[in-house]
Amino acid sequence: MARSKIFGSFAAAVADIPDGSTIAFAGFAYPGVPFNLIRALLDQGAKGLTCITNGTGGAGADRMPDIGMLVEAGQVAKVVAAFTAPTRASDRIPLTRYVDEGKIEAELVPQGTLAERLRAAGAGIPAFYTPTAVGTELAAGRETRVFGGREYLLEHAMPVDVAFLRAWKADSFGNLLFRRSQRNFNPIMAMAARLVIVEVEEDFLQPGEIDPDEVHTPGIFVQRMVKIPPAPEGLWPARRAERGAKA
Amino acid sequence: MSGSNGLARQQIADRVAQEFQDGWIVNLGVGMPTMCSNTPIDTDIIYHSENGVIGYGPVLPAGQEDLHLVNAGGQNVSLKPGAAVVHHADSFAIIRSGRIDVTVLGIYEAACNGDFANWKVAGAKGGGIGGAMDLAACAKNVFVILEHTTRDGKPRLLKECALPVTARGRVSLVATNLGLFKPLGDRFLLREIAPGVTVDQIRAATGAPIEVPADLKTIQTL
């Protein structure tokens, strides 16, 4: 019988992640962010990490664990993201100072290109052409090709060592369901990674309890799962009113 | 500068929303563009969000938010009947394959050659692109919204962008507090003017030639 994919703690699930790993962090705004796994990685202390993420967070006062905290803890060598500056020019994010001082390399990637580079990695496709970013600073000096009279930019697949996900439901095989916009980067980061670690919101289901037609990410992509305990031990996003934060 | 400051932010968004046609799939950028969804229009619009939500509705009041559901601006929206959710790669497949009828983007600068800039400010090392480059390159229509001048009064409608561009030659409509403009290559066509604003005022506040039609219309505010 195969070894169980269910781990008893977040610490145990991330214990052997080596220095220098490339890790993809799912999530868009709060939904689908693996807060508990990020906190465990902060405690675990792996260094020289390359972090693949939509954004690094940290603009708001009421912070949940984010990539910006890994940056501040000195664990990050490189960030690949669709935002390496704040969304609003008036905001400040922790990453900025480290990039300005040359301590961290930041690769800025359009969000759709980020998603497709992950998807390509998970699909065994080494590279693709996209119309996105043609004619911009990001395309300077890079390979383009004309198809049907339109210019496209060559982009390479982005395989990752580890993916951190947050799912709504899972069975013990690792078949995953996401709820609403929680899905975002989760399924494509799972497919792009060779080690997929998932924090799961609901109690684990028995095999067969998730209808095969409804599975979002098949269990063959998932290696480790941890059930998120109730707050305050486990991290759960709160409603705005409960956070007492500005919108 | 004499004359009115023109439209308030919601009024600019209202005028843009009136350009949406029945059945359009619309993607609204963060900031002023999200205000387009507040406009009471009688066209059937499907709102698409970069995080894979197709068919979202109004923002839910405090206490009623679904914490699993946000739009691209991080707002806790609702779902309309018939909504669907896809993952991020499929969401951008929808964008890249040209299925978005219009994207409305908040920007820093627009040029009369159809270029615009909205991802990097002067002197910054980093930038915030999000989905803007994908949307700008691939949506059927690209509408942009901005205040006509910077806080210190410098023009933001220019002959050529000074800031790094997001996409080249893709803008079809520019909406500001002073008016509604169409880039025509070497000049902007003033399609409509905001109430109380003068053409001279617009010319003085713009870094590119302005063509004024003989039958210049005034923007009807809601």
C-alpha cells in the first residue's frame, strides 16, 4: 500500500525543503493562498529560494503570512511575479527596498504569461509564443516571430521544484477541489511542480466521495496534504469587518 | 487654469460604461475602471476577472462576503446566475484568444498613436503589470481612464509616452475628467467635452494636437 499523503503538521510537510529551491505559491488576493505553509516555511528557514507568485504582498497593515515576510527573513534570492511594485503607487511593499538595494533579483512577468509558463511546464511544452508584451521594455532584445502578420514573443516554460497550494476539499488520494476564485493558480502550479504540498480546509474525504467528473486537480499531482486546524492554531482569512482594516 | 475641473471619477466611469454593448464580455482594471460596474446601464454585460471568474455581480456588503470569491481588484463580489469559474491559465486563454470585448484600464499616460503606460513609474526598478499587458495586447477594444493632468498640472495625454509602455497602438478610447478622446495617430479627436470645460482648457492641458469636430457634443452626466 502506498504511503499516506496526509501529514500531521505543516512543519513536517515542509521540513525537507532544501536551500535554493524554486517554490510556486498559489493564490490571488486572499483566496487560495497557502498561509499556513508559508508560515511553516518561515519557521523552517530554507534560504536562497526562488519564489514564483502573482505578487509578494505586504502592502496592507493587517498582514497574513506572505512572500514579503520570506523576503524580510532573508530567505529569498529571486522573485518571479506579475507585481514587483505595489498595485497602487502610494502603497509600499517590503520587496521594493531589497530589489532597490540589489539584494534580491526580481523578474517581472505579465500575469497571463506567468500562468502560461507554469501551464506549459506542467504540459511538457518547453516554450511558446505570445502577443503579450510585444513592443514593450520587457521584450527588448528577445526573440520574436511573426505568425499570420502579427508579432509574437518567445516565452519559456517555468518548471518549479515545489508548489504550495490551498484547497477546499481533498480525498486521501489527493484529488482536490477548489471553491470559487480560490482555484486561480492552484491547478497549474500543481502540474508545474514535482513536489506539491496542499493545505486543506475541509476534513479529508474517503476515495470515491469526490465524483471523478468534478475533480479539479487529480491526486497523481499531489504528494503531501495537511488539514488546516481551526483558528487560531490554523490561519483563516477573516472578513474585512472582523479584520478592522480599511477596504 | 480657468474653467471647470470637469467630471468626477464616477462620472468618467459612467461615460465609459455607456460605450459597452449588449452581450459584451468586459474586464475592468483596478481603481477607477471598477466604478464602471456601478453605472446603471440596460445592457447585458458579462464581467470577466483575471482570476478566472466569469459573470460576477455587485460587491457584497460587509458581513456577507464570500471569502473564497474576489474579483481582480480583491473586492468580495457576488456571482450572477450562470457564472463560471476557471483556473488562471484558462482565464488568460480567454483573454489571449480575443474573447474579451473590452478591457478598461486605469493608466498613467496615453498617446495619440494609441500607446499607453500603466505599469512602471519614473525611477522605479520594479513594476506592477498584473494582467494589463495581456489584456491590452489581446482585447478587442482597449478603453483607458485617467485624470487629464498630473497632480502638478502636467499633461498625461501626449504625442508619445514618456513612461515605459504597456502596449503599442491598442487604445481606442481615452476618458478623462475633461472629455472623451479617440487617438488618431498624430492627434486626438475630441469626441465629447465635459460640462463646463472649454476647448482652450483642454488644448492647454494636453501634450498633443486636438481635433475638434464641428458638432462637438457635451458629455451627458447621469
